[in-house]
Amino acid sequence: MFRGTLVRLALWYLLLFALIVACFNLIVYVSLSQALQASVFNDLQNKAKVAIDNNLKVTGNTIDQDPTKLIVGPNYADVCVVIEQFTAGQTGEQVVNGCSLYGVKELPERTSIALARQGIVSKYIEVTTANETFAVRTEPLRNHEHQLVGAVQVAKPISWIGDTLDRLKRLLAIASAVAMVLGALVALLMANKSLGPIRAAFQKQRDFVADASHELRTPLTLIRTNAEAWLRRSDGGSGAVYARNVVDETDQLSAIVRDLTTLALSDARQLRIDRKPVEVSSTLRGLIDQFQPVAEQRGVTIQPDLDGGVTVQADPSRLRQLFLILLDNAVRYSPAGGAVTVGVARHNGRVAVTVVDRGIGISSKDLPHIFERFYRADKARSRESGGSGLGLAIAKWIAEVHKGDIDVRSAPGAGTTVTVTFPVLK
Ligand SMILES: Nc1ncnc2c1ncn2[C@@H]1O[C@H](COP(=O)(O)OP(=O)(O)O)[C@@H](O)[C@H]1O
Ligand SMILES: [Mg+2]
């Protein structure tokens, strides 16, 4: 019961969980990459400041030529420094090129040096060389008179950030996959738990309907017995019409209550299906013989076309009930003088039982609904002929519990063909 709902609910829980995991991943990834970038940025800023304030001396227009402190000092362990003194030409004169020690030819970074000539700081530029990416900060260098004399570039390798983030991505992907598998289990458990009370309420409701319709049967039988006695006593007198009406209506009500009980019990899973091998053709033949008087009364002939023995695994009484519902409909909705054909055919490991009539047919508007409970296309006519609209609902249930299928083809005025198929017993 509720398997589809359970799966759908579990999927919703899982979707929610996936969204949470995705948000978590995004937050972890973005904050870590921002923190790493910020640490590089601050490091470059500090090292440039230390270089300019403590390790560089500008005398007049010349920069102190002793580069050793800038290259090997403990401050510069994980950065490299380029210092350029401005000259009249564009290129300037290299005072220090610590980065060439790392085999980097692309530094100094010319665009930001050009900006430094105008006194502008370039805070963070990424320069990609053959085997490393650097973050570069460039600051103009001024003498005591605040004249621009050169530029300082501090570069720090940052490929490791990309590597770290890649590793993090892989880790998050694996962790998320594991989380999703666990999440799916938890979602299923949660969905199952939240459906519990609904299931219980539903079952209670079904049990109630089953009990109620069952309880109605005894008083109905009593009413009928009494009405019959009344009918006998009235002996054709004025009361006879009323007594007859009561008997007829009670019969109709009994039929509805019987069908309702069947459906309610099947819903509540209280009906036993006793499967055994059943020969389809002989079952149909027996049924048709039984039903012949009813058909004759309505002026309809039944033409069996039942050669060949096919056996299915089924509850014989339920199978008879199903065929009876189809026969009853075919006869009920045929005009007097009509004919109904019943056939059996075997195809692809399944047996198909077809009931064909040339009766009033079913409009395409009604066709999708005829298996619904209490659905009747022509209510007046159906009721007049004793129908309740529960027959096909029961037929469908019987077909389903036997792994069968019911297919109805119909055209108004032309007739109806109902085909039921079952797996054949080997
Ligand atoms: N062979 C048929 N020909 C025409 N209409 C049919 C046929 N079988 C079923 N129907 C339509 O489907 C409706 C539902 O059928 P069913 O569940 O057996 O209820 P009912 O008790 O009214 O026969 C009927 O009321 C009728 O309108
Ligand atoms: Mg019917």
C-alpha cells in the first residue's frame, strides 16, 4: 500500500538533502578558496611593505644596489622580488631580479610596471609561466622628495592553491556520494515513518467499510424474506405491487452490498485467493450454459468459440466472477436480437479471452472511466437493468491479482470488445 507515495516522498526528502549537501559543498569550497586567496594577498602586501620600509634604501634617484637581503632574507622564503629603477626609456634598469633564480623569465610584469611609473599600485595580478602561476603585487618606489624612482614587484607561486582546491573538490565529491547513499536510506526510512499514521488510518477506514457492508447483509436478507412472505400473503391483492417493489429493490441493494463487500475486503486485503490450475475453455463453457437462460430472457444469443485447452493458475470462483461480469455487461448492453461472441486464443505465453458484443458501445468520453467504482455511462439505463457500476472495478481487481490485463475497445452504436489476458500455466 502507498508504494508510489513512499518513493515519491523519499525522493523529495532526498532532493532536499541533496540541496543541503550542495549548499554545504559550495560554502566550504568558496570560503576556503577565498581564505587562501586572502592569505596570499596579505602576504604580498606585507612583504612589499617590509621590502620598501626596511630593506630598500633610496639615495636621491638611485636604489640601494645590495640585493642580497631582498633575496635570501628570511622574509622572502616563499616569494621572489623584482626591483626596477626607472630610466628615461620604457624598460628601466633591473636592480634586483630574485625571480630569475626560480627560472622565471616572465617577471617583471610589464603592464603593472608601466602603471607604477604613474604612481599606481597593482595589488594582485596573476601571471602564468611555463610551469607555475604567480600572484604579483607591484608598488611604485619614491625617494625622500616623493619622486617616483622605481618599482617593487613581489611574486608568490600560487599553483598549490589550485591543486589544493582540486583535491578538495575530489574529496567533497566522494563525501557527497557517500552522503547521498546514506541520505537515500535515511530518506526512505523517514518517508516510511511519516507514512505510518496515514497507512494506519487508511487501513482502519477500509476495515470499517468492509465491516459495514458485511453487517448490512443480514438485515437485507431478513427484509427480503419478510417482503416475500408479504408478497405470498397478498395473493395478487393491492399490496402485491408494493411487496414486489420491495423484493426487487432489496435484490438490487443486496447486489450492490455484495459487490461493495468484495471491493472493501479486497482493499483491506482480507480476501483469500486460492490459486489452482483452471482450464479456461471449460470454465467459460460451464458459465455460458448457466447464463444462457438470462441471455435468452433478454433476447440475446451467446456464441461460444472455445476450441483448444489452455490452463491458467487462478482462483476458479474469482475467474468465473470476472467472466460473468463481462458476459453480463455484453448481454445487458446489447439490444434484443443481438449476439455476443466469447472466444479464447493463445498468444505469446498468454491466453486472451474476448467478449464481443454489437450493442450500444461506450463513448470515448466514458471509456477511460468505466473501471472506476460506481461509474456508469448511462445511469438511467444501467440502473433500470440492475447495474451498480461496480462490476468492472471488481473485474479489474480480479485480473490484477491474477497478473492479468483488461483492455476495452468500443465505438458507440457499433459494439464493445473486452479482452482479458492471463499468463498461461506451463
Ligand atoms: N459491453 C458494454 N457495452 C456498453 N457499455 C458497457 C459495456 N460494459 C460496460 N459498459 C459501460 O461501463 C459502465 C460500467 O460497467 P460496470 O462496472 O459493469 O457497471 P454496471 O453495473 O453499470 O454494468 C456501465 O455502466 C456501462 O455504461
Ligand atoms: Mg456490469
